[in-house]
Amino acid sequence: MSDIYKGDAALDRLLERANSSWNAAALTDLVRGVLAAPKPIGPEVWTGLLDVSIGPDLESQLRAFHHEITKRSQTNDAGVPCGPARLLALRAQLKERGSNGFIVPRGDEYQGEYVPKRAERLAWLTGFTGSAGLAVVLENKAAVFVDGRYILQAQEEVDGKHFDRFLMAEHPASGWIAANLSKGGRLGYDPWLLTPNQVERYEAACAKAGGVLVATRDNPLDAVWKDQPPPPLAPVTAHDLAFAGEASVDKRRRLARTLSEDGIDAVVLSAPDSVAWLLNVRGGDVPYAPLPHVFAVFNSDGTVDLFVDPRKVFPGLGDHLTEDVRLSGPDSFGPFLDRLGTGRKKVCLDRDEAPAWILDRLEKAGARLVKGTDPCTLAKAAKNPVELDGMRAAHRRDGAALVRFLSWLDRRLKASPLTESEAADRLEAFRSENDHFRGLSFSTISAAGPNGAIVHYRVSPRTDRRIEPGSLYLLDSGAQYLDGTTDVTRTIAIGRPTDETRQRFTLVLKGHIAVASVLFPKGTTGSQLDPLARKALWEHGLDYEHGTGHGVGSYLSVHEGPQRISKKPSTVALEPGMIISNEPGYYKSGAYGIRIENLVAVFAVPPPEGAEKEMLGFETLTLAPIDRAMINLSLLNNRERAWMDAYHARVREVLHPLLDRDTALWLKAATRPLA
Amino acid sequence: MSDIYKGDAALDRLLERANSSWNAAALTDLVRGVLAAPKPIGPEVWTGLLDVSIGPDLESQLRAFHHEITKRSQTNDAGVPCGPARLLALRAQLKERGSNGFIVPRGDEYQGEYVPKRAERLAWLTGFTGSAGLAVVLENKAAVFVDGRYILQAQEEVDGKHFDRFLMAEHPASGWIAANLSKGGRLGYDPWLLTPNQVERYEAACAKAGGVLVATRDNPLDAVWKDQPPPPLAPVTAHDLAFAGEASVDKRRRLARTLSEDGIDAVVLSAPDSVAWLLNVRGGDVPYAPLPHVFAVFNSDGTVDLFVDPRKVFPGLGDHLTEDVRLSGPDSFGPFLDRLGTGRKKVCLDRDEAPAWILDRLEKAGARLVKGTDPCTLAKAAKNPVELDGMRAAHRRDGAALVRFLSWLDRRLKASPLTESEAADRLEAFRSENDHFRGLSFSTISAAGPNGAIVHYRVSPRTDRRIEPGSLYLLDSGAQYLDGTTDVTRTIAIGRPTDETRQRFTLVLKGHIAVASVLFPKGTTGSQLDPLARKALWEHGLDYEHGTGHGVGSYLSVHEGPQRISKKPSTVALEPGMIISNEPGYYKSGAYGIRIENLVAVFAVPPPEGAEKEMLGFETLTLAPIDRAMINLSLLNNRERAWMDAYHARVREVLHPLLDRDTALWLKAATRPLA
């Protein structure tokens, strides 16, 4: 049933009658901000932000109003059309400003993996939609730099007539700038979008060219992007102690002690997941992770100054935060930093994470700056018992949904063809029926046959393949639940697998088991464990070109640091409570991809007899069968077989009560012993 | 037959008659320098340095003269006696200079592991004779800082009444300085003995205390160490192309190209092994490694400026070096650096390796300084085919000597008791009979029973133990040969080993085999392989607290970088030709120690069928039996047994022709198949 919008005056009257200070004009901005955020999943709909009791008439008109603004923003045609016109418009803008070029990163003020629509500047300018990259625009030349995952995509999406396209590792932007910026040239950058360490790198590049890197006062691209969405306005809500497991005041007290010991007065927190963790709040400003786009300053007395658009503050949040957390609008952030400077405060800032703007402002104001890392990063990595229990519960529900999907897939493929996107949608539907479901934790990788060899594949109408018999189907997916975050990959034989794919799968499985079952002494880093995942592949001259594991948040980002299992050296020791993925793989370009991924939690292992060290191990959290048809039994030793059987038995026992009869029967067969 | 010294006048006459410009006064300094170097092993005796044809009379008088100077230097009693008097003398000297303290590192201008007698300042002042440590002397306090290997030794050797003794890892010197230097205090350091990175650290520590770190013009400790030996004067000689495998001019051309590409004009080489490798020369200024104490500047045109005491230059060396290598005395080094500065040259300096003095001089002179690493370090790490063949040959001879010793030990222990030092001497005697033998590559670790648990044990009269039945004997030893450097550890059961020691030994062996037999893709670092050596121990809650492998030079230092196998993260990929040790261990304090060490060379493995990556592996160079009596067969899998049998078969076949009949029979039994 649709409501008809009766106009602003009528809405204003209804609002006044409800004793609300809102009016249609202010609401227009609010709804545009709400529309600039991802679609909300939870109960905190935007009207909740109005903090007013809403009768049926007002409710109907608000719904109609929202529809009206949505329509308007969709038909907005004030913008520069796609294509080279945008590059020309930016160049004209730069010329007007007396600038010789501009750096356009794919990233926002918060340096996260996902960005709101407003921050998709690189895509707007160049057409490149990957999750990492950078463009540099000069007067007569422009180039896009991407990493190995995205070079093919960049070549397809970016117009080669107007942009050179480079693989960063071979042709870094800094080298290109050094070679192409004119002597005396001024290359601009938006100091909100680059970190101090990035700025340092590009400054050196400009200096090599005899030019100079210049921070712009505002973003020249934003000036020409007429229909750029506003900053997102998703509600910031309390994250219940029943899920968070530790009160914010306790977290702050604990970390403040370390700050005081180090003689630090304040830490600037620019990472939304750090703020979310520290204050036990969640937001929704980007897709796939419940992150609030806010800045905060954490003081050594345990208090926090939080800078947040007041329109995002969900009613009641203030009570949740207590008076130790002072709320101000984003405009107060700069003056607050100035006061830290005037007070000669010792301020810690993560130079790989914070916007350069913050560093510049603090420096100018006279703050004593301390290089360091965001103290929340390590603290939130080690989950507390309540978070771990939540993760376990979330994994039970998530596993049940995945098993329902796998059993459905098995039957469905026997009946009629199915495409990658149809499969992904079906899996999402199963998951969305789960309690506490809040959305996917990343865009599902539903990859049939050769698409499985594209490590970061994301199905699109153009690439959507049928899942065909005689191929492999790689499915990497996960969800956000109030009590935890999941991420699981299974590779499924469709029809009869070949000897080669079974051999490769089994080598990957050997690596997976080696990591899952290793014991290691306290102090060991994930990098030290990485070769265990690869050794079996190495013996056959094979390898995979990605890390073995990434940290995972607790109803936060599905990718979080600082721990990882990777070839890249790491100095971060694994600690009890840390959650990390275990996902070795193998990829044959143009043919198939294999990956087996479970999440695991680090725990203190009861010492074996005669043990002299404190030993840690992994508890596997993910519960889903590993395709028996893909296993070449002759390649597994007895210990590996025993691991497989024990894992499958656990999957079966834990998930059985959550499944309908048919699915339970399917699971029983899928998890029967190997021998 | 002894010669009687007839006095300086008579010697001068003989020298004049031989048309030599030398006289007794100059010869006194020369011989004092020669005596300050380790005892030479090779044919290049000191009289060779005179470059004069020596008749029988002169020869006799020179021998007598050398004896006379040796006697004089031994009976020299002008020095401050051992004990607190030295600390008092240093403090008086500091006071005279208006200084509030002084840093005394155990290290010299070349930052090597071994130092000449002149540089044993830490031992002279504090009594501590370990190979790493640091003292800081203030007006009323003094402290010695050592690492975990040496804390017990420091407590025994250093007088606790006058020096506090700290474990660096827990109480770093910088923290102690920050806490104890008085406000406004001036802490001195000898800029020849600290690197720029060390200076930076101590500067920050002094600043914390409100004091200042000050470079001294000369070393105040040297001023009070009256009988301090002069700098060593060991001959610098050519290293034959038949051993070096690549002409110096080719090495220089190759590296100069990289310098030019990077826009660098010159690199200062302060590491003696870098200079020795680049110029194909060897010296003898420190024990255990044929290193020349010289400085060099390597220019981007491929030429070298070498700063060396002319008295060390062995006749003919100039021809070997060619005119591309310009020789000057040490006094010319400073003015040369000044000219680099005046010329605004871009100069690269390794801030972890070079003396701060060089950086300061270059900075003052106006050179454009580039942070970087010594380019010879990585280049010399990958041995060329001639060096690899030399290493193999050296290991055959070395293996034969070790087998002779092991077979002798077996018989000898049945006959009568034997001590650690007697065993070490016997082993050295066997080795010294080998062709191309040039000395030990480090002080033999001959450790019986509980002494084996001391990782860097060195036998002394006080600790010398009998090698008793029912114990383990750990023997870590190696030698320098003209064609290669060896380093091998064996752990031998004396009598019947216990179940526990056999289990631990077998776990260590499993780690050793895992490393020895691993295949890994190009680009892999040693750190990535480290956990393979530990996994079997980890499964039982055990580990060892040292690295698994260090690089080894080719007739150079037995410990060299940049590659290593270690828990410490490394970014240096293993490359074909690199030599590295494979030495996992296990230590039970107060009871026994186990270590199994072979040297291995990285090589490009023929790709296995279906391989997609360029794979590397290890060739084991060391040839010596691993004690079968220590192996618990039930803990080895089939692949491990096969590796053991294949290794033992190779040891037997290769060494058999080099052994006498009895030893060959002993070896045959020692290397018979396990089954």
C-alpha cells in the first residue's frame, strides 16, 4: 500500500503537532544522508532518529516523504555524465585553482575497506570499482594504479585512452609522479583522504620531480561532482553488553592505564571499528560492517570526546555512553584538536590510519606528537569470553543456514540449471532467516568453474555463469550477526571431479588441517604458521598468491588486524581469544579455484605431558561439511583423516538439532567418516 | 734453536745492508701490531711484510727481535691492575674532561662478532669477556648490560659491588641512562664504536634525563689503559681467483651498475667482510675469521678507495688489486670523506653497521646522505659455483676429520677418561692436518652433560668436565679453509641414552629433516621455514630459544647475513647459492643439551611434475654421521627414515676414500641403515 505525499507544508504541520523541532527542509537533508548510507537491516529505521512519537498520519507522510526524496535523488541529472567529461571537468577545476594535478585515492577519511557512496570518487572519475586503487591526474596525463587482484578489472573498466593503467607493485604511483610531474609543478591532495605516511611518500616523489605536494582546502573533485551524495547518516546505536561482554567504562579504564604509563595525554581514534569497540556502539555508514563514521579522542583519564553528526545519534545513546563520553558535532573536531595543541598535550596518532589533516592540525596547534598505533586495535583483537560465546552461537546458526543451502543446492542442481547470482541470493535468503542477522559481512563470492580462479571474484550480470556439472563451485560468504561475524569458504564438486582437482583440493586440505591442528608456543606470530598451510602444495611445486588468514571482528569488520597468517612478516603474536581465518587455496587460471576456509579462535591448550612452554592452539569455529567427493584419501595420513572425521562428527552433532529432517539426513551423509 | 738478539744497532746495520728502509724503531711498532693480531696460521709470516730479501743473519736477528718484543710486551706492567682501580681511573679521566659519564660497548670500529685485543675495552674495564655487552659508567653508578646468553657469566665475571648487571631485554641501557643520568649531564661516547642508529637511541635516552649525549674526540678509556695493544697488523693478502670464483673487477662492475641506477655516487664500506669479498682479499686482524681491518669507499664508477695501514699490505697486493683500487693510509680517510662532501656526492651508508664518526664527518662536509644497506652483504651471501665447489670440498675434508675424531672418541672413552678441553684439542689436531686449513671458525663448543644446555658454552679450566658414560656430549665446531668455512654440531650418546633424551633428540631430528628436505617457492624467506624445524617439538610443548639457521661466509665469517632461519621476521628471500645452517636443538637446563647442525646450500630444484612455481631446496653440505643410538625409530615416519638412510649412505660413500681402514669400518657401522 503506497502513501501519497501531501507536500512540505502538510508535513511541517504534522511535525509541529507532534511537538517536533524537525521540518521538511531539515528532513530533506536527513533523508538524503540516510539514502547515502547502505540499506539498513535492523530495527533502527530512520524515523527513529527523529526522537518523536509518531502517529499513523505522520507515519504515512514520513514514508511518503522518504519515497519522494528517494525518487528525486534517483532522477537527479545535474551531474557530469560518465566518461572523459568528468576528467575534463576536474582538470578545468584544477586549472582554475592554479593546481597542476590531483591525487584521487579509493578511500575515505576512515581508511576502511568499504566506503560510502559519497567517497566513491575513484569510481566516479575513472569507472574503476575495485576496493583498492589510486588515480593521479596531471594536466596532460592521468593514470590509475591498482594491485594484482584488480589489474584485469581496471583494464576493462577504465578507459585506456584517458588513463594509463598500472600494476602498483611494478609501477608505483610515486615513481610515475616523480617522472611526470612538471618541474615546479603543484600536485594537490585532499588531506582528509591520505594518511601521514602516504603524504610523506608522495612528497618525496614530488620533490624528485622538482615539484611540490600541496594539501587542498577542499576537494576539487567534490566541486565538480554535482550530484555527489552527502555523508551517510546511519543511526549510531548501543551495542548491548550481552554481546560486547565488557562495559565501555572497563575497556577505557584498562587502556587509559597504559596511556598514562606511557605519558600520553590523548589518542586520536580515526578508525570507526576502534571507536565502535571502545564505546560499545555500532553504526551503518558503510556496507557489510556496522561501522559509525565518527572521530574520537580517547583521553588518558578514560574519558572520550566523540565527534558525530547529532542527527545520527539514536535516542537513548547518550545514556548508554554515560557522561564520560562527551558528544559534539563534527565541526567541533578541529577546534578541539587546537586546544590539545594549546595545552601542549602529548597526543598519539597512528600515521598509517589517521587522515593527514589531523596530524597537520595538531602540529600547527603545537601538540607534542607521538608516533604509535591505535591501542584499540590489539585490545579488540583478543575477544572476551562473551564475544567468543557469541561467535560460537553465530557460527552455529550460520553453519545451519549454509548446510540448508548446500543440501538445497545438491537437490536443485539435479532438477534445473542455476547461476552464480541465483545461488548467492538463495544463500543470503537462508542466512537472513537467522536470529540476530544484520546483513552479509562481504559481497558473496559465488564462483563457478573458471570464475573460481579469480580470487576476489564478485558476480555481475556480465560474468554470471551457470553452475555446470563437471566443474568446481567456490563459495566464499559470511554474515554479520549481533553476536558475531562469519566468513566461510567451501569448494564443491559439481558432478564428478577430476583426479587433478581432487589432488589439488586434498593438498589444500592438508594445509588447512596443518594450521587447524598446530600447537605453538606463546609469542608465535601468524606469519610463523603460514608455511604449514603451504608445505603440501610446495612439495608439488604449487602455491597460492594470497595470505592464509586475516583477523575477524566481533560484529565488526570481517577483515581486521593486527594479527594475520601470511607470508608477509608480522611481529604481532597470536593471543588467546584472537579470531583468524584459516583459508589456504589453489587457483588454476581459466579453469577452477579451490579454497577451504574456516574461522578459528586462539586458545590456551592444556599442556601436553612433559610440556615446558605455555602452548596455544586453534578452536575451529566454522561448522560446515567439507566436500568428501573432493578428497583423495590416499594423500591423507592417519592424523589428517582423524582430524577430518572428528571435525565432521562435530559439525553433524552441533548442527543436527537446528535442521529439518531432510537437511539433517543430507548432512549425515555429507559428514560420514572417510574410511 | 734460539737466536740471541744483538741489539738495535746491529739489526739496523743488517737492514741497511739488505737495502731496506726499515729500522729497529719502526720494526718495534710493526711487531707490536703483529702481536696485537691473532696468531697467524698461514705462510704469510710477518717478515713477509718487510718486502726485503732476507739472508740467514738477518733472518736470525729478526726472529730474535720478535722474541724480544714479545717478551717485553708480556712483562709490561705499566697498566692499571685488574679490578675497581680501572673504573676509578676512568672516572678520574672523565672528571678531568668535564664529562659525567661514558658508554663502553663490546665492539670495535667494524662492528664484528670478534674484536682484536685492543678493542677488549669492556673486558678490561669490567672483567666481562662475553661477545656482546655494554657498560655505562656514570659518576656514582655503573652498569653492565648483557643478553640472555651471558647473564650468568656477567654475574660471575663482573664485580657486583661496582657494577649493576642487567639483562638488556628487561633493562635496556637506554632506560637506565634515562633514569640515572643527572639533569644537564653530559654522557660521552666514542663515535668510532657506535653506529648512527645506536647513537640515536642513546641520544633519546639522554634527552629523557634532561642531559645530552656527546661524541668524544678520543676515547677516554684508551687514555687510562696504559698497556692497551696497538691496532692489529695482520698481513692483507690476495684471495686467489681459484677460490673466489669471480674477479674483483667483475664484482665491482656488477654492483656499480646498481649504484648508478639508484643515483648513488659512493658507498662507504665499513664491514671488513664486505671489503674482503669485493676485493678478493683476506686479512687476519681478528680470531676465527680472515678479516682485514680496513675501510673502503666503493665508487659508482667501479673503483675503490681503500684505507689501510701500509705496513699491512703484503708485497704484491697492489698488482692483485689493479689500479682501480687506490690505496691510502688510514689518516687519509677523513679528508677523503670531506672531499665527498665538498663534491656534494650522494653517499650511501649503512646506519646499523658504520661508525657514527663516518656519518658525522660526511654530514659536516655536506655530502648528500642516503640510508641504505651495504650492497656487498646480499651479493656475497649467494655463493658462485666456484665457491660452492670449494665449500663442498672443504666439507669433505672437514667431515673426514670429524669422523676420525668421532671414531677416536668412541675408542678413547672405552680406554680412559677424557675432558671436554682434551676432546676439543684432539678434534682441532685432526682438522689442522687438512689441506687449506687456516684455523677454527669459532671457539669449539665441547660440552659434556649439563654444559650442553648452555647454548654458547665455551670450555674453561674452571668448567672443564669429564665426558662421562650415561650422558650426552654436544660438540659444535668448525674450521676455516682457503676454499670454505664449516660449522657442524653433533650430539653423541656416551653409553646408553635414556628414553627421554632419545625422544627429545628424535624430535629435534624431525625438525632438522623437515628443513633439510623442504621445497619452497622462490621468494620465500628463512623466517618462513623456521616453524618447520620446531613443529615436532611444539607438539610436545617444547621449543628452543635460538634461531634455526645463520648465513655462513666462504672463507669469511662463520656468521653472516642477511639471510637467516629464525622466529625473527625477515624480508630477505633465500636465493640459490646462499649457505645457511640448519640447527634445531633442545636444552634441559642443568641436565643436557641437544643440537643437530648441518650447513645447507640453497639450490634451484628441478621442478616436480605439474609444478607451476620456480622451486628451491637445500643441498646438505655437512658430512658426518648422526648418532643412531639417539634415534627413537618409532617417532620417525617413512619419509624421515628414508632421508636419514640416504644421508648416511652419502656420508659413507663420500668420506670412505678419505679414511684409514679402521675409521672407514667405524663409519660403516655408524651409517648403516636404520631399519
